[in-house]
Amino acid sequence: MAAAQTLANGTSLRVWSFGGGFNGDRAVPAPVIELIEGQSAAITLNSMMPHSIHPHGLDVNQANDGVPTTSGFVGMAMPMMGNFGRVAGLPSLGSSYTYSFVAPHAGTYMYHCHGDTVLHQEMGMVGTIVVRPADGSTDRVWTGGPQFSREHIWHLHTFDTTWHTQTLSGAGTVRYRPDVFMINGRQSVAATADSATAIRGMADDVVLIRLVNTGYLPAVVSLGGLTFQVIASDGRPLRATPMVTQWQVAAGERYDILLTLTAGTLREAQVDYYNIRGTAVLGSATTMIQAS
Amino acid sequence: MDRRSFLKTGCYGVTLFTTAGLIPPLPRRAVAASLSFAITAEAVVRTLIDGSVLSAWQFTGGVNGAGPGALGAGLVVRSGDIISVALTNVLAQAINVTIPGVLENTPACPPGATQIYQFTAPAAGSYYVCDALPGDIGRAMGLFAPLIVMPADGGNRLNAGGALFDKQYTLVLHEADDRLNAAIVAGQAYAMADYEPNYFFINGLSYPDTSARADTAIAMTVGQTIALRIINPGLIYNPLHFHGYHVQVISRNRSLETAVVDKDTVSMCYCLLPKVACFLCTVIACLRASGLPASTDASTRPGSRTDPWRRTYFHLFGI
């Protein structure tokens, strides 16, 4: 659905959303979907407009993969809207479809609309899927895996506001020049004030941050110089877990990182969004890490 | 494509191999060989997926056949082989043959000349040959070719002592900014800071041509292990996302991967951190057919005039 997002410069930007908001208070990113490893999951998409849900990284079968060319789309083709969603000639699944699968490995995944993906994903039709361990515990990353005491999702995304006047990818979306840089749909000042994004904890808190890059640019995450441990990617534990001060997350990738807070910690975390050649930072989003 | 067409006999009386997306097994042999390849650097006019034309440069294999997809040249050799590449340059400017990490700072080959480049095939792995004169322009214009090095014993392994695979494919990623091509063929300069590609390719093809070529659309039967040699001689990063599959990343840039192994999204290049040049990026990944039909989207890069996602398909048979 269409929605409006107020930018840091006070202007209002048209975005597209799966509705509901990240924590119910924003259009982009979409709601976090929590599943339990080994259990059946059903995600129903209701839409009259042509869209889909692709459960990115969950390795589902083709019928539930949400790719219109192979699996159809939800809604109706809208030829009067210039092949909106680029679904002309593809099978419609009706105005409501339930994507069904068994949640695989515990970890961090994402979902996004796969109709005219280039535009719909950029416009904000993106969300996070968290698969909990088989016992449903919310303090371990996977069964027998590391324990944590606080948990944040950092959903990395950018907007090229010139794209947000388009209804179809094409001549207006040939080149991508983002001018809005976000964590969890919030630019720096708002991200620092956002309780879902800013990390405010206690000494000895072990903080799990699920990094999810649904944007189109390589992002480099740093935590104000603090050392953190990279423990998992794409829903699988790493074979070795490096201790680093910054880490690169490419579009579509997810990384789970652990940070242990110490008393008096007060740092500004930063996400630098690089151009696709990796030669320059186009923009950044910052937020706060604080321990009492 | 007929597998046997990949095997050619060259003028030096030795068997030459060219690479295709689907690489046939090499015959076993006991000792290293001396292999000679003749390639030509030439101007080509490519018809793109939207019908427009692009003036580009290309290495072509000459008598030795074609590379995968629409790429003109490619080499498949064994570790330890003594390789001689005879480059004939019919372009209007000097170029050279380099292999990032293996053969660098080589002499120029002037226009109209033929220059011999010799090297010993390095450790088994995936590499590429490219022009490095002048700077990045040669690669932006298309002067590159995959170099596949098999273990010395010719076995179906990605590295000596590594796991066996059933079939292997080469997927070469690159892109084009048609403004750069137009400027270069007109003899003008182009500032690389302005490089913003608008066409994207796997093996020189855009979707749906990628799914129509047997050497680029991946076909496998349930239970098979497929080796994917993903080579990025282009100038931008590309994340490849595999629908329906996680892959195992075996190596990156000549190093075995020991940490970030099990992936559904593989980033090419990987190397913003530590901050080093990203020009060398090859990844070898393994895929085990699980019984799911699947497609893969290579690159979430937006912006093509046509289908902005490079895409190739895995086809599973026997299910």
C-alpha cells in the first residue's frame, strides 16, 4: 500500500509498504515476522494490486517463492496502469494468497515484494524474518548457539527520492543515486532517538544485532570503534567468528553480530553506504550505543 | 552446444582447451604440458537485450573457440602447465595481457602487433585474464576472459585434495555504461568517476538469454554437486542471491574461505574491508541439488534499461 514518510528535511516522500510498520510506528520497513525453526509458517498477503512476498533465504519451494515469473503474483494485473508490477501474462494467485513453508535454520532472513522488484523493493516493500531456535527460546541465536540479553534488528535501506515518483521501473530508474540513508527506516537524528534502533543497555549486556541489507548498496557497519563478533550470516552459523570493528554487508545479505557492553559505553554507531564501485561513501546513517 | 566442440587441436600439436559455462572434464595425464593459446583483441558491436547496439572490445579465441555464453575467449588449463598466450591486437591502441595476482605489469602489445605472454599455471582455482592498459578502460570495454585452473591430476576437484564435484560452470559477471563505450570508440576520454553502468551481463548475456544457453543456465539432477566459478572482471560489486538454495563458498580470490561459508547471497566483490582494491574477485561455490526447482537472481543492482536483474536459472531434472 502507498504511504508517506517524513524525511529529515521535513518533506514527505511517497513509499510503498506491506503495512503495519516495523514496530507499528512506521511504514518502512514492514513488520518483523518471527517464526520457530521446524514449525510450519503461513504468511498471508492480501492485495488487489499486483505484488508478492519472496521469503529471501528461506529456501522454500517454488510455489511459495513469490517470484511472479515462476510462482505467480497476488492481486490483479493492471494493464491500464502500464503493466504495474510487470506481471502481464503471468498467473494471478487471487487477491489473497498464503505463503506456506517450514521455517528452516534459526537465523535472520528477509522478505520483499518480487513484482517489478527493482522498484517495489526500493520503495519500501521489505521486511525482516527472524527464525527462533526450535525450542522457541528468545535468548539464543540458534540451538546451542550464543546467548544474548538484548536484541536489535538493523534494517539497512536507502531511497533515491527521484524513484519515488515512478510507478514502473524503466527510464526513470536506469541509474540509482540515493539521497536518503537509513537504519530501520530512520535517518540519523531519528535513528538515534528511535528505541528500536539505538542501543541503550546495561554493563555486561550481550547485544545481538541482526544486520539486514534490503537496500542496493554495500553497507559498512561500525560501532564507534567497539569490537564486535560476527557469528552468523544468511541464517547459518559462521565456521569461524571474527572479532572486528567494522563489517561489510552487501545487498541481500544478513549478518548477526554480538556486542558486549561495558559500563559507561557511549558511542555513535555508523552505517556507511558505498557506491557500487566501493570507491566512495554516498551517505551514512548513525545511531547511539549507550550503557549505564 | 556440442561438448566435443570445446576440445581443439592447436597449431603447436598439443591439445588446447577453451572454457565454456559448462566445462567438460580434462583428460588425465601424468606430467605438465606446454600449452599455447592464440587470442585476438578486437572491436565488436554487440546487440543488447533491448535491441540497442553497443560498441565494445573483446578477446576472441581465434582458432581455439569461444568462451562461455557470448564471451569470445576462455582458457582451461591444469596447475603447473606452461602457458603461452599469443595476443594479436587489432585495436587502435596498445593493450596487454595480465592475470590479477598471477601475471602483472606485462609489456604492452601495440596496435597491429602480436605479443607472447608466458606463465606457469598457478594453483587450481578461478582467475581471469584482462587488459590493464590503460587503467580500467579495457575491462569496462570488455577485454577479459576466464582462466580456469584445474588440479594437476585433472580430477574433478576445485583444489588439490578438495571435494569432488559432478559438473562445473563458469559465470562471468560484467556490465557496461553505454556512455563510456560511446566516448571511447569516438576517441574521447571518459572519467571513471562518471561510470554508472546501465547494462548487466552473465557470460555476456542478459535475461532471458541467460536461461536459453546451455552453458549459462545451470542444469543438474537431484543429488549432484555443481561447482560454480563466479568471476567478476567488471568494475562494480554484485551480490548473487540463490533462490531455493544455500551454497558453500569454497574460496575467494585464491584463498580458501574458512568463515563465511554457507550463503544464500554471495557478494562479489567482498573487499571493501580491509580497504583494498576490488579488481580481483573470483568466488568458487558449490551447490548440491536438493530437489527444488529454483532460479537465481544475480545482482540486486537496479538500473538496467531492460530487466535490471541479471538472472540465470537452475534446472533440475529427475524429480
